[in-house]
Amino acid sequence: MQLPNYQKAKSRNKDQVIREEYQKNKQYQNLGRGKTYHVKTYGCQMNEHDTENIKALLEELGFQEEEDYEKADLVLLNTCSIRENAHNKAFGMLGRLKHLKEKKKDLIIGLCGCMAQEEGVMDEILHQYRFVNFVFGTHNLHHLPDLLYENLKSKKQEIEVYSKEGNLIEGLPVKRATSYKAYVNIIYGCDKFCTYCIVPFTRGKQRSRRKEDILKEVEELVKEGYQEVTLLGQNVNAYGKDLEEHYRMEDLLEDVAKTKIPRIRFMTSHPWDFTDRMIEVIAKYDNIMPSVHLPVQSGSSRILKLMGRRYTKEDYLKLFHKIKDTVPNVSMSTDIIVGFPGETEEDFQETMSLVEECQFDNAFTFIYSQRENTPASKLEDGVSLKEKEERLYRLNEKVNAYFLKNNQKLIGKVVPVLVEGKNTNGKDGLYGYTDTNKLINFAGDISLTGKIIPVKVTDAKTWSLDGEIDES
Ligand code: SAH
Ligand code: SF4
Ligand code: F3S
């Protein structure tokens, strides 16, 4: 048994990470034969992508995917720690699984992802959730077959969570969610330690993949006919800072653009590491999508300082406008937290004024959630939940109005759309995403799925557009 340890998770060293090729263990080949699995994923794109690896690992063992978790022989929860409600959802699901297991004695239950890296969570699993068969963390996903094997053999709860990162594993099998859009990890972990955030503890230190491995993966995707890659990392702009050779995000973006993959996106950018060259590269290549997610978190420089974001409101606005002015037609989105400990009405008004200036195309807004062991969790918080909810409501009213206003500007324009399939609006309806990452619904044949086509925008709503295929 190996349990998480915050002290270790917090420590950072300058050691070069060792790259290791994943080795499949033939011994486990038939472990899942005749059995089914279901994976529930919470959290960010990184978790979604991890799930793609997990599914492929399980299928290598002979398991087959089952859509209905109640029918599956193995249920695995890939969890998220970012806010309290992500936690609650996973624990709620564990409760349901407990009941299910009372009826289905052989049900295998696993837990992985960011919650597995939390000391408090693992303490609960160990003492109150004995029915969970196995647990692994974010650093040893590739040990899934071993843990499963051990659990089936010993019938004892197997817990293996490392708080030190270990080697960077290449060559994991992957079962991608679609055949036209793919996630590609470029950097793991985060060294920013924003004071409210648990990610630097759950995902470890910043580690960049080698450019050769990334480019090889993208080139293979191009060969397979993929239309879009999203380069993933908690802070993609820090890409390369830990590598020996001088090769940074702008260099990688340029090389990925040269592979001729039709669409490139990247997530997430921290304003701190956004260089002028990066902006120029985004502007230069048509296949780098004009859409930048630039989380601001707060418009108050005082709160930004307490958050440890290392930029002021003015720094953010300067960068924001530089991107807007340099990248033609760019859409900008952000993340905002309200109710950080000690946030006053004046601080909140600073956020509102920043929103008025930036007029974001999209924004993810959250109420601050206290996370175990983070520096902000020790701060005095005088703001009531009611007040925080009220601020969130006012903020949402404002951001929503700008989403609509920006969408309305597109009416009558023809935009390129990657078709993703049938929408939920009814018959003949398709949906897709524009180059600027806006959801658009239009009539068309399902066979267009996975293709990039021109669509004329006919109407605009707050969170989506309506359109018709442009035949001209
Ligand atoms: N690495 C990304 C963010 C990853 S988490 C970045 O720094 O931009 C996604 C978003 O969740 C963050 O941008 C932040 O707005 C929000 N978030 C993170 N920790 C939070 C917390 N403790 N409470 C509320 N929201 C939080
Ligand atoms: Fe969390 Fe900050 Fe790292 Fe983003 S940059 S993952 S908010 S610590
Ligand atoms: Fe959640 Fe972990 Fe992602 S905490 S947001 S799943 S990195």
C-alpha cells in the first residue's frame, strides 16, 4: 500500500525527468476476458484524456466497454479535486456503487485521478469505503493492470498513490473519443502554486514531453485523418522550461502547425508565460485557431496578489489587448473566481469593470472553494456564501450579455465549422464548433461528421449560434 503525502507532493526539484516507454505485461492479457467496464470521468480535459488511456489499458486486458454502469463488471471513477462539488459528485457516486455492490458481490470498483492524490480522501477510502477494490493516482496510471491483477488475486484493497512524479511514460495505448478530434498532452503538472489551487499537489511538478514524441503523435493523427488537436497542459505556455534544449511553446506551436493538421487548439494558458512570439505564431498560422483561453481569476490586483497569480489587472489587460490586436478575429475566453477570502465589494467591482473592458466570448465562473492544504485555505474568509452567490449571479448576468453580443456580430458571416454529429435539437440537426470555438447548430447530413465545412450564421443565442450550410 502506498498513500499520498502532501509534503512530498509539494516539493520540487530540478532533476530531469526520465522518459520511459510503456511495456505491456502479457501475463495479464486475459484478465478481463468476458467482462465489461465503465469509466466515469470528472474534471478537466486532462482527465478526459487520461480516461482515453485507461479505456485502452482495460481493453488490452480483454474488458469491453459498457454504457450503463449498473451493468458493468468493473466501474472506475476518474476523479477531480478542483472544487468541493467535484468531490461531492464522486462521493455521491461511490454511495450508489456501494448499494450496487450489495446486490452484485463481484462488482469491481476502482478510483483514480486527482482525488486519489489527496491525503484526506484516501483516509476516508481506507476507513469508510472498504468496498473500493483498488486505487491509483495521477502518476501511475500505467500500473492499472498490475493493481487490478493484485486485487483479483489477493481480494484485498489495493492502494498505490505516489506523491513523487516518477518517470514520464510514453507509448500508452489510447482509445480516442472521436476519429476527428484528439487531445495531445504536452506538459504534465504545474509549478505555479496559485494559493487557492490543489492541482500542483495532485498533478506534481511541471514536466514537458519531448518534442519528438509530441510531433510523432501529431503526425500519426494527421495520417489517420484527424482534423483537430488540442495541446494539453495545466499551463501550456510553460512548455519547454524544464527541458535542456531551448525549445518553448512558440517553437512547438510552429512545428505542430507545420504538420498541416487542419486545426490546432491549446489549453490552458497562464498569462504569466504568454510571450510576444507566441502571439505572433498564433497570428501567423491559419491552422492555429484564433481562440485563446486566458484565465484572469480576478480583476482586483489586490486579490490577484493574494491568489499568487503574479500579474496585476493592468498586466492582464495589456496582454489581452496585445492578443486581440495581433491575432485577426480572435475570440477570448477566461475563468473567474468570485468570493476569494477577503474579497470586498470594491474588489468584485474591479472584476466587473475588467469584464466590461474585455467583453469575453466565453467565461467559466466559479465561487471560491476551499481546498485542503492550500495556502488560501488558511486565510480568514469574512464573505458569506449568500454574498458570494449574489456576486456570481451578477457576474454571470454581465458575462452572458457579452456572449450574446459577440455572437450577434457573427450573424450573416460564413464561418468554418468542424462537424461533430447530431445535435439534441431534433431531426436533421447537426452541431459543430467554429474556428473561434463557438457551438453552432445547423441542418445537414450525419455523414458530414468529422469534416470542416462553411456554415452561414443565421441567428445568435447566448451560448450557441444557428446556421445553414453555405453552398456558395
Ligand atoms: N491551469 C489552469 C486552470 C485549471 S483549473 C489555469 O491556471 O488557468 C480551472 C479553473 O478552476 C481555474 O482557472 C480556476 O478559475 C478554477 N479553480 C481552481 N481552483 C479553484 C478553487 N479552489 N475554487 C474555485 N475555483 C477554482
Ligand atoms: Fe492551478 Fe494556478 Fe496551476 Fe492553474 S496555474 S493549475 S490555477 S496552480
Ligand atoms: Fe480536476 Fe485534476 Fe483536472 S483537480 S480540473 S481533474 S487536473
